[in-house]
Amino acid sequence: MTTQDRMIDLASADDATAHDGGDEPAPVLTVQDLRVTFSRGGRTIRAVNGLNYQLRAGRTLAIIGESGSGKSVSVRALMGLLPPSAFVSGSARLGQTELVGLNEKAMRAIRGDEIAMVFQDPARSLNPTMNVGQQITEAIGMHQRLDKKAAADRAVELMKLVRLPAAERRFEEYPHQLSGGMRQRVMIAIALASDPKVLIADEATTALDVTTQAQIMELLADLQDRLGTSVIMISHDLGLAACYADEVLVMYGGKAVEQAPAATLFSHVRMPYTKALLGSIPQLTTPSHGLLSVIGGQPPDLASLPQGCAFRPRCPNASDQCLTEPALTEHEPGHRYACWHPVGAAGAGGSADGDRARVEEVS
Ligand SMILES: Nc1ncnc2c1ncn2[C@@H]1O[C@H](COP(=O)(O)OP(=O)(O)OP(=O)(O)O)[C@@H](O)[C@H]1O
Ligand code: SF4
Ligand SMILES: [Mg+2]
């Protein structure tokens, strides 16, 4: 299925199919009230502030939000990859295992076998002094007892699985000899070496050009279909989430502010913040020399959140009521949002088409 087919699929999906809970696969990961704080210079930074979600088998959850909204910290907390200055509380259950508070030895085993992560910058994640075949072989060796030849054969198999052209020849090449897209394929092969239940892709395609980005996302979707892996995809790009995610969680100021199946969310955006994020995606219909919308104002200081709704200082729908923080509530079946005046909802402070996020125009 191409990216375009995926968008068409999504546009034609109706709500009934989008949040039909009848045949939902079982949750693989259940996150409840996850919180992460950092203490720095006498300030408490609330990077993640009470996150709840379920990741179901074989599904993709997209966590979306502006820079600094807590996306990476929230998944690093699951993997025990935060510095000692981080304080993590709440719960994250992977199958029967509670990840929050797990000791480092047990966490290392989970990290190796059950959850794997692909980062934004493959150039920095790969070892420049070792050929890529060896790096994949080494990752395999950490999870399976195979002799040298069998591990190398498996590495070539994984290289083919991630569609690295001329895999046998590439085995001997070093990271600097590969393009950015190929390096990211190597990182995905390393991540898949353990056959993980959950694959976390943290801005895995952000550094790539648009064509390569689409190829890598297609690869991840294809691998997911074939291997049944559950994926958490982190991005600031709602367009990618629209194409590839089953569920979307929008973060602002360390919290989930809108959460729904992708088809529901994109057909009925409710949070003014989500709407503003969508407005900042260039459209094919935007004139080529037109003005690009960006969200006006600054993301909140996580050590000093504004009173009430954290989006209030930037929100076109804000009223005095927004000085009281709205709870994330399931207002419509399967659709949760935290807003007093949602976009397009009956009785909202703004109207579906009339309310516009405050935008700055940049040429
Ligand atoms: N080691 C740290 N010490 C103190 N604060 C930190 C640390 N790491 C992250 N933070 C805080 O947590 C906030 C959220 O960071 P995070 O990396 O999760 O953002 P993000 O949503 O992934 O942003 P981006 O899209 O830029 O990757 C940051 O704004 C920062 O204030
Ligand atoms: S309308 Fe109020 S509650 Fe809703 S996003 Fe704007 S400021 Fe927040
Ligand atoms: Mg990040």
C-alpha cells in the first residue's frame, strides 16, 4: 500500500470502523499515569505529567507534539534510558512486567529482547569504525546463541528484510559509505535483531528527505504487517501520523491533550492545539508562494506551566473558564480531549471553520 493509498483509506474510513472496540487486539503495553520530573537549578521540570495509553498488538500509536512536549522523555522512561536526575512514577506494564522501577539488569534484558528503539540520527547511533554487517551480527549475538557463520547469515537476512540493496556487498561497508536512508535501514535491522514486541521509532525519518522518509515509513509498515510488531511512532508531523498510525496521542506541555483512533481524530479534530498543528502542515493546495502558518507563541515552560489549560496563552478559543484546567475526558466514543471550547463541537466557543489558531505568517 502506498502513502497515497493510506491517505485515501483514512479519508474514507468512517467512525464506526475507526473505534469499533469489538475485535481489538490485546494490549501489549499499558501506560498509566506516567510522570517524569527533572530537578535542575532548584526548578522542577514536569516533562511528562500523567500519561495514559494502551498499545495493542500489531498496531501503531503515534505520539505527536511540538518540540519539548515530552514525547522522547515519555518513551525513554519506558526503556530506562533517562539520566539519574529523572524521577519516574506511574506504571508501564509490558505484558506481565512492570517497567517503572525495574532494576537495570532486568531492564537491560527487556531492552534487548522486548522493546527496541530507532532514533532520529543513525549516523550518531552507528559505530563508524565497524562495518555494518558486524554491527548487525553483534546485535544478533546479544539475543541469540548462534555460531559466527549462522549469525552472519542472519545479518544478511535482516539486511534483505529491511530492503538494503546488494545486502551481501553492503555487509562489508562502513556507515559513512551508506546514504542516510540506508543507515536508517541498518538501524532498523539492528532493532529487529531481537524480534521485539514493541518498536519505538523516535523521529526515525525526520533527518531524511521526503522520498526516503516515505520509503522508510513504508518499510516499517510492511515489517509490522509481516512480523506483527507493535510500533510507537514519535513525530512532530501529523501528516505522517495520518498516513501510518492506528491511534494518535497529541501531547502538549507534558500531557495528552487529544487522543483517538487516527481516522476519528483527523476527521473530527477537537483541540485547538491539534488544529493548529494540522494548520502548520503545508498543503498541496497551498499556493507555492503563499504564506506558511506556524503556531504563534512559545511552548510552555515545563517548570512553570500557566494556570489552567497550558495552551491558553496561545489559544484563539480561550476564555476565563480555561483558567481552570480541563480534564482529558472521553467526550465522544473513543475520542478523548481536554478542552472547554473544542473545535466544531456544539456550544463551543469557536466554530468548526470560524476559529483559527493564532498564526504567524512567514514568507
Ligand atoms: N536530561 C534532562 N534534564 C532536564 N530536563 C530535561 C532533560 N531531558 C529533557 N528535559 C526536559 O523535558 C522536556 C521534554 O523533552 P523531550 O526530549 O521529551 O521533548 P520532545 O517532545 O521529544 O521534543 P523534540 O520534538 O524536540 O524531540 C524538554 O523540554 C526539557 O525541558
Ligand atoms: S479553548 Fe480553553 S481549554 Fe480549550 S485549548 Fe483553548 S485554552 Fe485550552
Ligand atoms: Mg524528542
